[in-house]
Amino acid sequence: MSGFRHTLIGRLARDPLAVMAIVIIAALVVMAVFADLIAPYDYTAMHMTDRFAPPSAEFWLGTDNLGRDTFSRLLQGGRIALTVGLTAVVISGLIGLVLGMIAGFGPRWLDNALLFFFDTLRAYPTIILALALAALMPRGLTTVIVVVVITSFAEYGRVVRTQTLSLKHSEFILAERAMGASFGRIVFHHILPNVLGPFFILAAMNLPVVITIEAGMSFLGVGVPPGTPSWGSTLKDGFDHIRQTPWLILSGGLPLILVTLGFTFLGEALRDQLDPRLRSGR
Amino acid sequence: MIQYTLQRVALALGIVFVAISALYGVMIALPGDPTSVLLGPRATPEMRALFREQMGLDDPLVVQILNFWGRVLSGDLGTDFFRNRSVATAVMNALPHTVALVFGAIFWSATLGILLGAFSADRRNSLLDRVTGVISVAFIAAPSFVVALYSLLLFAVTLRWFPSIGAGEPGDLLSRIQHLVLPSLAIGLAWVGYVARIVRASMLEAMGESYIRTARAFGLPRRRVVYNYALRVAILPAVQVLGVGIGGMLSSAVFAEIVFSRPGIGTLIYTSVSDRNYPVVMGAMLVAIGFFVTCALIADLINAALDPRHRKTQ
Amino acid sequence: MMDTQTDTLAVRDLSVSFDTRAGALQALRKVSIKVPAGEIVGVVGESGCGKSTLIGALLSLLSENARVVGGEVLLDGEDVLRATPRRLQAMRGREMSVVFQDPMTSLNPVLSVGRQMRDIQYRERISDAEKSRRAAAMLGRVGLPDPEAKLHAYPHELSGGMRQRVAIAMAALMEPKLLIADEPTTALDATLEVQIIELLKEIQREIGCAILFISHHLGVIAELCDRMVVMYAGEAVEEGPVEEVFQRPAHPYTAKLIECDPGRLHERVEALPAIPGSLPDLTDPPAGCIFRDRCHMATEICAREAPPRVAVTPGRWSACHHAKAVSA
């Protein structure tokens, strides 16, 4: 396994897009983790004489309507984004993994039932469902995560099911079965390692989507509690005061674009490396 | 083909039925008094009583859900107690705006996406191809509500090329279209990237096919083979992706409508959620999901119709 | 130079290489083939011998990583390899056309037969109705019942035999000087194979074209062709009239092919009879004779010198140091 990882990382290091992606992601993670150390100001401190300040040596990305330092708030927002993103991806990934393998291995009727279940979940337009559910649940990160999990695990389920199904009938699995390998051995030694490739590609692609949903919900006022410096809240403040300052919108959108760019490139680089058949040719 | 169509329609109906029933069930079964959960603190006791009676809240859950569908099938989506109108009216007033927005977005993504994709497949590995590749990813990477905000800021507030608020004067087509340009582009931009990439990839695949070589061997000009033969096959997956993409576009439409202060399903749901006006939320959800599933179904059927291989195998 | 006037196709010393990671793969090395006007010439060889590369080079439709290293391809005396793209386009379909191996994949699945047959007449200044009429007439000539209705059919709605008839009709439509047939019967069963062979003979008689018929099926070659060329690992190793080559092969490879199963000459086979050994590495072809490693007659000279073309009888040669001994 360590040999495999070594070569994978080695191969990624030779792909300029992958390197760029990893640099972006690493920078964002470092900034989110060490937000308190890097931030020039307390993200709640109001500088009432410097409201709507443009970027300057004093306030790198300007200030908002309450005179709070935008850069410090975006750093804090990175924490929220990563927390929500990672938690939601792990939970929906695990649910999808289990349900997908059940669908792939189970009897035909169960497979069909689960497929129908996945299709039904995908029929909900994400943000509209988020609005509908958020109104019924208390406002907060937990609600955001629940909504995101509901709307994204079906995708994992489908991918894992397809992969499992194609492996189930492959010759080496049939040979293992014929030799009397236990169900557990087949699942953990053969199916799981082969499912993980596409699974991680999907996870890398899905993470920025999740982060965007969180920002979107916070923008709409159904995400994080008021006062929490999510990227979406910063954008919302910018939208409310678009005629006073363009800087809140400009700097609030940037980290979202960077996150998406970084993880999309990473996902593509992973796909190129793990699954050459899907190579896009770029 | 007929059997295939019937199968797809049945599946689509099943999905809408289960999706809406589940949502309705969750809504009713939530802990607490449904009338206060669903109507919020502003509701008067009379409104609560009327609501309780209309919805048959004392019946078992399954009966309530079936009754709900009975009402829906007779065209009754419930009552907007706060504004004293039927939910169906509210939704039907909003729907055309959202449909126009989504189809505007599809227009952008189909035209720009297919053009970019076809050009870059035709000139593979050229500068144009590489630039298109990067632009496509950048488009995909830009979240639609950030694009909406940025384009509002740049084109409407700073440059003032396009109006920033509303859906335009009723009856004035030009004004309507002017108001549609920015929001539909904001929604469609990401899909321009997707479509360009899919068209490029499937065109390159098609150009490796044997029948393309046949056409070239019979002296058909390269241009004609690329744009007439390969593109025709390559558009099929793009249609499918756009059909499924309408779900995502509906989500983006919520932001576009709010950012550009347009009327529509998104705005309706958003204000109803803020007002705790749940009957309207429910009705609008039903219509939004129905619209999405219908579009995905139509895309599927168009695909089957355009691809003669489908007719026999299905 | 006299013979180029009567040869519809003359391939001279054609060499084609593919750029691969392992280096230049020399897929064709100094291949020469002549197809006299009005004759049917067969090319036989196992997979990997360079048959597909040959067709690609004839039509100038090689893949991007292929390079023509040397030689010329003359179609009625005109060099195809040095033709302008415009001229090339004019030649394809009108002066030379091709029937590919698998009509299921070589016909466009999303266009009707009629549309495809009209499209290849795009240069003709005639109405669409006239193009359709010509297409239907040709479909009738290749023996398809109810040709007008067939114009509206899609390839998947036709049977395998019908599809190949459509492909032949397309190839014959513009009455080309040269028709290239790339294993046109491989995807068909034995009865259909006979019918398609008869059809090709008939078409050849009617429009008077020359046919280059590529196959790995010795029986079909024997039945259809006037002359034959045997290819091995990117080289032409023997050429001559079909009966003479079959009766007295002058190259050990040809001899092996025929002697491996003379009885099954008229039977259908999926591949050529197996000969011990494998093809040499074409990125680094060995010095001397290319067939040496698999040859039971190889001597010391075969390792040293590439064999010259030895004339066996008039119009017949073999690239073997021991050609006389083999054919004796």
C-alpha cells in the first residue's frame, strides 16, 4: 500500500495542475487552521471609524458594514467551510459507500429499490430542499450538514454501486468465490480497494460543492447563525451594501472560487492517475 | 421506443410521488404542533383552525398524504393564509419567470458550450483548445451565486450595461430579454464549461470511430465530417447532461432571482420560508421538482429519439 | 516506366513508421505492390503484418503519429502521397474507394443509408432527388431487395450481409478506378461470404475497376483473386499469380501458410494457421531476413544479408535467399 501511495504522489507531483491544486488547498488549510495566529484583528472587533474601508496596508481586504476586518473574517470563514465540508463529505461518503455496496451485492429487488431511492433524492434541487428543510430545523451548522448529507450521499451510492457491480462479475472475484473465500474477505480485500479510487475522485469533486452549498445557505440566511463569519455571510453583507463598497463581494467570492478550482483540479488529476480510461486528454 | 417512453414516464411519476410524499410526511410528522411549525408565530388562531381542518391533520399520516395528492390532482395546492390566495395562483404567477430564466441559461450553455467544445475538438492541442480547457474549468469552478454577484457588481452597478433589478416591463419583450441576460448567464456559465468539455470529449471519441474514417475515405471534406457527423453524435450526451443539470440550475435560479430581485419560484420559496408560510413552500417545491423531473425525462426521450440505435435496443 | 501506364495502383518501396514510446515502429518496410487495371489482387498476412497501415497509407488517412518514411503510391500514375489535400479529397471516393471490415461500425449509426449515400455524392451538381435515385439504383445492383425503402433504413435495422452490400454499393457508387476491400467478409458467416465474393466479382466486371483485396483467408484469395501478395511483419515477401503461388510457393512463409492446412483452404478460419514463433520486434527489426527466426530453412546467409527479390518465373518473385530451393 505504501508503494502505491508513493508512486501516486510521485506521479501527481509531475502534473502541474495537480501541484497547483495541492498548493491552493494546502494554503487554504493552513490559513484555516492557523486563522487565529494569522489574523491581524479579532474577527468580531468593530472599527466604527473605518466602515466600508477599501483594501489598505491596515485592512488588507477592507472592512465591512460594521468596520470588521474582512481578511480576518475570511480566515475564520475558511474554518467553517472546511469543518462543514469535511464532516459532510465523510458522513455522506460513508452512507453512500455502505448503501452502494449493499445495492451492488444485494438481490435484484434491493438494488432496484436503492436505485429508485437514489434517483428520488437526486430529484430535489439542492438549495430549494435546503430552504425547505432549514425552515423546519433550528438554524446552525448541524442543520447545514444534515441538508448537505441528504442531498449528496446518493451520488456516492450510485458510483460505489456501479463499481461494485462491475467487480462482482469480474473473473478474479469469481475465482476467489470458487476457491471459497469468505464474503468479508472479498469485500475488504478486493471490492473495497477497487471502489476507493472513483470514491476519492468523487469526494475531491464533491467537497467544493458542499462548501458552496454552505456558503449559499448562509447567504440566504438559513445557514450559520447570525454573526458567524461564513464566506456566504460576508457575501450577503456585500450584497446588502453593494452600493457602498464592491470589496466585500469581490473578496468574499474569491476563496470560494479558489476552493472550487483547487479541488476540481485535484479531482481531475486523481482521475487521470487512478483511472486512465477516463483520461480527458487534456 | 413506446415501451421505453412508458417506462421512463412511469419512473418519473414514481420519483415525483415519492419525493413529494416524503417531504410532506416529514413536514407533518415533525415534533410539535404542525400548525405552529408550518405557519409560524404570526398565524392567528382562526388561521390555525382553518389549516388544521383543510389539511385533515387529525387523520393518520398515510391518509393525509393521500388526501394531499387527491387535492393536488384536482388542481388545489392549498391556501396561502397570509395573503389569502390559493397557492396554485402564487406558484403559477412565479413559474413562467423561473422557466424563462432556466431556458435562458440552457440557451447560453448549449450555444457557447457546443461552439467551444466543437472548436477545441476540431483543433485539438491548439492554443485555442488549451485556452478553452482552462476557461471551461474556471467556469465550472465559479459558484453560480458568486458569478451572479460579480456580474451584478460589474455589468449592472459599475458599467450599467444591463438593469440590475426585476424581470422587466410586462409586455415589453426587449426589456424582458435585457433583464434576463445577466441572471441567465450567471446560471448558465458553469454549464457552458460542462457542455464544452463533454462535447469535446465525445467528439474526439466519435472522430476515432470507424464510420468517421469511412466518411473521410469517401472524400467528404474534413470540416463537414467534423461538424456534420461527429458533432451530431457528440451533442447527444450534452443534451442528457443539460436535462439532468436543470436540477442544479433551479438551485442556482434561487440565487439569481434573489441577487437580481426577480420574481420566480426561487424568490417565492425564499420569502415563504422567511415568512414561515409553509403551504406555499410545499406547493412551490412540488412544482419545482415536477419541472425538474419532467425536463430530465424530456432530455432522455429526445436522446432516444435522436439516436436511432436506442429505438431498437430499448 | 511502361508498366505504370497499365497499373491502376503501383506502390513502390513504401515505408511507414509510427512514433511510439519505445521508438519508431517500422510498420511497413519497402513494400511494393502492383494492381494492374481490371485485375483483382489479394494481400494476405496475419494480424500485425501491416495490412491496415497499408490501407491508411493508400488513402493518406494514417493516424497522427504515423510518418511515411519513403516510397511512393501511384494511382494511375499520380502520386497520392504528394497530392495536395484538395486533390486528395477529390481522389477519395471517386477514383479510389474502400469497403471496410465491419459494416456495423463503418457505417454511420445515426444517419440513414440514403443520407450517407447522398452525402458521398456531394461533389455532383445534381439534385438530391437524383442523388437518391442513383443511390437506390446502386443498392438494386448490389442485390438489395426494395432499394427505395432501404434508403430510409438505419444501419442497425439491416442484417450483417445487407449492411456489407450497402457498404459495397457506397464504394461502387462513384465507379472508382480502384476499390480497396479490407477483409470485407470477416464479420460474415460462410454463406454470406460466398455471396459477397460473387458480388465483388460482378461489380468488378460491371464497372471495370481494379480491386485490392485484403484478407487473412487463403481460401477467399484463391477463389477471387488473379494475383496475390504475401506480407509478413511489414514486408512483402512474395508476389505472383494465385494458382502458381498456391501450387509452388517460393517463400518458406507462404509454404508454411499453405502446408499448415491445405485441406482447410476452402474452410472458414478465424485466423491464419499458427506457425511456431512470434513476430519480431518492429521497433528494432533484426538484420538479415525478417522471417529467419521462424524459418526451418534458415542458413547463415539469412542472418547476415536481407534477401533480394528473386525472380522465380516471369511476373513472380520471392524475397528469400533460397527461393529456388523452396519452389523446386
